[in-house]
Amino acid sequence: MDFTKKLIDIPVVTRTADNAPPLTGESSCSGSDPVALMVLGDSMEPEFMEGEIIVIELDGHVTDGSYVIAWHNEEYIFRQVIKRDVGWALHALNPAYPDAPIASLDEIKGVITLKKKPGARKSVKYYIPNKANA
């Protein structure tokens, strides 16, 4: 058996607040390709811990309660989208962070479909939209 590892080219694009276009930006990813990001900070604890890897579907279907990546106040933000009596809001699971009302779902750039702890093979958790809410 040949166990030679094949190297693949993964585009890495660094963004700052000044030049942060949509996640697909200048990379070779299309809107249907999943994107993996590492959780930074504690705003989504206890469900998402710093250092965990999340996979985002850029063309994923957004429903009430979905975990999302949104472009809000000139930066990308990881939150749960929730339906309010008047509109939508980006909700942090950690109560130390306030909710952020949004004008429309146009701010949502992707939906989280799974998370994984680095180095733990069996630590995958899937987030599938509830078909009843779709």
C-alpha cells in the first residue's frame, strides 16, 4: 500500500476591518464550498469554546435559531440569529454580550453546520436546520 500524503493547496486570505468583503472574497472558494474557521473569544460559550473549529455553509438556509456568521458593524461576527417581535437579532450565548438587532437577514453570510474540537476525532457536532422552521 502506498501511504504517501498528497499535499493540497488551501487558500488563506487575511482580512482587516478596512478590507473585509464577503467571505468568498479573493479566494478560490465558491458560494457552495464550505469554509472552516476557528472560534475566537467567549461570546458563544458554553456551546462553542475558543479553539473549536466551525464549518460554515456560505449559501446555507437561515432559520430562527441558526448559528451564523454575519457582517455587522464593519466586522464578521459569530452569533445565533433569533426572530424578535420586530425583526431579527444576533444573539450571543454568553450573557455578558448584548444582542445586536439587524435590519434584515442580508447581514448573514453563512450558516454553521458543524463544530469539531481540534485533535479529537470523534468530537463532531452537527447543526442541521429544523425542517419545520424552513
